[in-house]
Amino acid sequence: MKNSYTIEPIGIFRCGEQYRYETPRQGVFAENEGVIELAPGNSFEQAAADLNGFSRIWILFLFHLNETWNVQVRPPVAPDKRKIGVFATRSPHRPNRIGMSCVELVSVEGLRIRVKNFDLLDRTPVIDIKPYIPRADAFPDAATGWLENAVSDGFQVGFSPEMERDAGILTACGGPDLKRFCRVQLVHAPLDRERKRLYPCGDGAWEIGFRTWRIRFTVDEAAKRVYAEKIRSHYLPEELLPGAEDPYLDKDLHRAWLSASIADS
């Protein structure tokens, strides 16, 4: 098989999620909004015009952050944590790095197609768009192979008033949405230290890391519930002094958040 093909993206995806660990396992589990920005000069606004009226579309895209692929992968819901052949999964680690996502269509505005509930990241190259057609695309009685024995999801993620307040202040300061991050990372196997940046607090609680932020949470295994308690900056006070080295270029955000949090308390 020596044939090769060149695919030119038709546009780029724009959203607030930038990092792999912000990606939901499937778009249907997400609560987010984004925009497909179609490339100008190709009459793509005409090609997309008749999407109006569809409630869902398929987006075909490239996993642009991946450079390698795996023959077998270990999905989070795999029974007994066993490895599964990649073609029997939705893993992004594929030979041709092509992904697909069935998303809700919000609006078509020329070269901008607004959608919600997706599993793409910012700057994802979009290679095609197709309408979702229920009578052709939905087979609710189809067998699902190894997924018949998959580990079920089910952890409910709740937030303390302090977490609600401080997460809101952080997004108002232009920072990441850490509530959404918790919903993505803690809904399944919240204590899986192989897949998550987890740190024990020594009192039964845990912290999960998002870049230079830490979120404290507790887990009730019996009730299948996670409770996110509070956010803290991972920087020490002296690391936030004026003139301190700023390798991640985010210390002004930490200072603004801390100042606003103190003012609001």
C-alpha cells in the first residue's frame, strides 16, 4: 500500500479548550461551545449554507497534537484495564490521526459555524463537515463489542460555594474554566493516578493539577460522588512577587485572581 493522499483542511476550530486533559471522552459528555472558522476564498460559505435546519453535524478533523500511534490502547472504561486494538476504540492515537465528532449545530453564519458539545481542541484542523441523518446514522440496537462489559461512568461532580465563587472569579479574570475541567477529569475514575495529575492531601482529600493550578476534592466511592472544594495557586507567595521569573507567562493571572478572591471574601 504505497498510495498517499494530501488533505487540505477546510477550516480551523476555535474554542476555549487548549490542552489534551481538557478534552471530554466524547462530545456528548461535554458542555461547551465553539466555532468552525471556514477558510475564505473557496466559496465554503455557499457549501455550508444548507446546513441550516439540521440539529447535528459530523465534524471530521485531525488530531493535530499527536505524532505517534499505538496498535493497542487502554480506554478509561476498558474492562479490567485491559488493552484494546485501536481500531475498536475512539482513541486519538491512530495511524492517520483522523477524528470525528457528532456535535450540536447552533447556527451557520457565512464562514462561521457555531456548535456545542464537542470533543475538539482549539486550533484543530477541520477536514470535512457532514450532516447527521438519524435514519442513516443511528443504530440503537447495534452490538458494541467489548463495550458491553465496559466500566460504567457515574460519578457526579459537585462544587462547594467557595469553589463556585473562585472558579467564577478565575474565568472573569480571563483564566481557565476549572469547573468544566473537573467535569471532564473527575466524572470517571477520579483517583486514577496513571491518567491524572493527582496529589494526596493526607486527610483523605486529593488535589488534581491543571497547569499551575490545584483543585482540592474528595471522593465518596459508595455514593459515586466527587466534591470539588477549592482552588489554589501552585505558586509560593515569593514566586508571585513583582519581578519574579515567569516561565509559563501566567503569574499576572494568578496575582489578579488572588487579589480578586481576597477582595470578594
